[in-house]
Amino acid sequence: GIIGQMEHDNNLVVYETPRSAIAESFRGLRSSLHFMYNQESQHGSKTIMVTSSVSGEGKTFTSINLATIFALSGKRTLLMGLDLRKPKIFGDFNIKNDVGVVNYLIGQEALETIIQKTEVDYLDIITSGPVPPNPSELLLSEKLNELISVLKTKYDYIILDTPPVGLVADALELLDYVDASLYVVRQDYTKRDMLNFVNEKYKTKQIKNISLI
């Protein structure tokens, strides 16, 4: 997919300007995704991972607006912040990041207490929560696997906003959970070498079913 550039006060472009060219781009992305899901998961809930090579390429912007476009079509959608080192997705929705997925993974909070409603109908959020000392270990835990399995029974679409794959290995660990992976590339920002990194990972079968935005 290709998403253009647009001046807007926040990341909620699709929600606040549903007739804009950007919103139309995200509708196109939603359509394209139907061809990209793992064949085993053609039915039931879909989990989509959004990542990039480094910070600042539009990963969170893409996650928020993709989740919004699914929710606006009446699909029960969850946006989940799994960038545990640099939590982001909560600010645009005016919600707090006091309690999130980290609290659930360490056994502090129940699932019901970490899911937050947004102003967008059908769209819920689980923020990442406080920054832990061991993000990679938490993302590798069996508890995350259990969490995503439970969420799949509650939502039609789960969008994972993950860490940049070029900086940390966390995003690669999450590939096992997802039906499609979207890698965000930004014009005049992403270094060409980073695409070689993705190609290498693809050739060695460390990543599969990955698509570019």
C-alpha cells in the first residue's frame, strides 16, 4: 500500500477526516490485506503486525489509522501497544498509559482492567503500560501467547504496534502470532540498507508473509 503525507494535528486522520485521500488509502490497504493473510487463518479473527526499521517512519500512525478503518466498518477491533520500550499509541486518544499489557504479563492486572475504550465505536486499546526492565523476555513469554489467543475470541481484528525490527529483536519474536506483517518504509527517511536487512531475514526464512507500506 501507499499512504500519502498530510498535515494534521494528530494521528487520528481517518477518524477526523473520513473523506480525505489518506482515509481512502487506508481503505485500499484494508482491501489489499485480504490477499495477504496466512491461508490457515482465512476464517475467524485476524492479527496484523505493524513494524518498521527505526523510529519515525510512521509505524504508530499506520497502526492507529488501520485499526480505525476496521472499526469504522463495524468490525470489533483492538489496537495493542507492544513497543514496550517507547510506548506511543495512547496520546492521540487522550487515554493514560498507567496500566497496560506489561501489568497483565507480570500478573498484576486482569485482562478486563487493561482494555480501554476509545471515542471510536468498535475500537478498544490495550496500551503497553510502564516500561519494564526486560521487554524482550516479556514478549517471549507464554502469557503473551495466551493473551492473544483470548483476544482472538473477543475481536475480529487485532492490530499490533510493535518495536522497530531494525533496532531490537522483539518484533521478530511476534511474527509467530500474526496473520500478516506490514513493514512501514518512509520516503527520504528509511535507509536503503534496512531493506537489505529485511531481504536477508526473508531469505533465511526468519520472516515470512511480510508486505511493505
